[in-house]
Amino acid sequence: MEKNFFYNKLKEVLTESEVKRNEPMSLHTTFKIGGKADYFVKPKTMEHLVYAIKCCKENDIPYYIIGNGSNLLVSDKGYRGAIIQIYKNFNQVEINGCRVRAQAGILLSRLARLIMEAGLEGFEFASGIPGTLGGAVFMNAGAYGGEMKDVVEAITVITHQGDLIELPKEALELDYRSSILQKEDYVAVSIDLIFKEGCKKIIKSRIAELDDLRRLKQPIEKPSAGSAFKRPEGHYASKLIMEAGLKGYSIGGAQVSEKHCGFIVNKGDATAKDVIMLMEHIKNTVKEKFGVELEEEIKLLGEE
Ligand SMILES: Cc1cc2nc3c(=O)[nH]c(=O)nc-3n(C[C@H](O)[C@H](O)[C@H](O)COP(=O)(O)OP(=O)(O)OC[C@H]3O[C@@H](n4cnc5c(N)ncnc54)[C@H](O)[C@@H]3O)c2cc1C
């Protein structure tokens, strides 16, 4: 009864295609794992996004923002609340000299191409990360010596009260795989970035080189959520896992990648429980053998 009330409240403003019920999260995560979310909301406009958030707050419905779900493990039991997906509908980009303002839902690969086309350098590192710009700021995503911290100038967020405010770089607390967004209940909607002028041909070949390297070193052909663990101080998680003898080790359908031990891959029928049990096993084995505590990089959502 109460659930219908919330659904109807959403539908007072959002259209049929913007709200689904009982949506399998395996369809919206790169791991291809996850049970059903009670509500799956995909707002088409900023007004609808703000409305959806306010509606959740006013009706005490928990909500969780996702981008492309490429750093996410959702429980087999799904999520009791509303998943609000930013990916796809929020993808506008304005380029002004060396400055770029982009909406949070754009994929990094597409944005990297546009930035390259504009002859700007400094975003090549992000072109192969399969997430959205919002998710990348949340995680301070990085690769091959670059990270979001190097290029972000400011972000615009929706606050707890549903207001839009701009946060300058100094307020973002961008650090290794962490940002203010992980502490505050903010939703990133637009990001200001800065680059240097460069040579389009060189930028293009750098992107191709990094893409090749990724294809060679990472199991990108299998479902995963990227590196399962953060890099521990003074070590590499993948090296520790390999040296612990866990290369290829499986629990159920979850496996330590044979190509890159930092990745856990879904062999096809993995459950979230398989992945969590495998992560626990890896953590315990690495701790026992090397005395190093591994910390998850992947975000876990829902009860398990
Ligand atoms: C094959 C593969 C390779 C990868 N390689 C890398 C790599 O080289 N470097 C790296 O850093 N990561 C890598 N990742 C992990 C992942 O792609 C990044 O963390 C990415 O930035 C996540 O973006 P997303 O849009 O998919 O976020 P999601 O997975 O959807 O969400 C991740 C977190 O961000 C939050 N979030 C998402 N969007 C917003 C928003 N607009 N406002 C507020 N919070 C938000 C979510 O609530 C969640 O907690 C890889 C993943 C895969 C599958």
C-alpha cells in the first residue's frame, strides 16, 4: 500500500519509462550480478532527478545513486529502496578553450574522445575506465599515472535538501580512490575540468596505446567490477594475491582472474555471495601469508 503510494508519487512527475519496479540489478552492473531493486529510476531531466531525490527523502525510501555500475557489487537479495541511475541521460558537454564542463552521466570513454577531438591533453588515462564521469569523481578514479584529481576544477552537486551547489576543488578531498562524495550525501551532476592544449595525433595514439595495454593486461572480456581491492601502502594487491597462490582460484562462479589477479571475474553464473566469500578468502589468505590487510575498492550494496 505504502509502496504504491511512493510509486504513484514518483509518477506524478516522472514518466512511465523513467520508473521501473523490481528491476534486476544484474542488468545495470558490469559484474552482471545483483538481485532486484524495488524501484529503478532513470530521470531524464535535472528537475526530475531533484524531484526523485526529494520524493525518496519525504517518503523515507532509501535511495542509491549509480552511474554505469562498474565499481559495484549488488546483493543477490537486491536493494530495498530506489536506485537512481545517472548514466545515459546526463551527458551534455561544453568545451571552452582548455575548460570543459560535462554532465555526470557521460561515459569516460566518450568524454575522452571529445576532449581528444578538441586537441586537449590530460584525459588519456581515463579513456579505458568503463565508468561515468560522476562515478569517476566519487572514486577519484585513476590509471596509468593519471587520476581525476589532476583535472577536476569544481563540481556541482545536489545536496541533502535538494539544492544545487558548486564545490571548488579544495572542498572535494580528492585522494586515492576517495572523495568528499563518499562522506556526504551529495549527487554529482556536473563537473568542471581543465586540460592543456596538445597535439591531437599524439593524444589519439596515447589513448590507443593505453587501450592496447588494458586489453593485454586486464580481463576486460569478462564481467567484473575492476580491481577488487585498493592498493595497500607499499604493495600491489594483484601481486600479493598471485604470490599467495590464488591465481584462478574460484568459489562458485566467482574467480580470481588468471590474467590479472587484482580482478575477480564472473564466470557466468556467479552470485554476490560467491564474490563476497572469495573476497573474504583472499583477504584472510593475504593477511596470513604477508600480514597485509586488503581493503575493498568495489562498493557493496544491499544486505548479504
Ligand atoms: C574492466 C574494468 C576496468 C576498470 N579500470 C579502472 C581503472 O583503471 N581505474 C579506476 O579507478 N577504476 C577502474 N574501474 C572501476 C570503475 O570503472 C571506476 O571506479 C568508475 O569510476 C566507476 O564509475 P561508475 O559510473 O560505473 O560508478 P558506479 O559503479 O555506478 O558507482 C560507484 C560509486 O560511485 C557513486 N556514484 C556514481 N555516480 C555518482 C554521482 N553522479 N554522484 C554521486 N555518487 C555517484 C555510487 O553511489 C557508487 O558508490 C574498472 C572497472 C572495470 C569493470
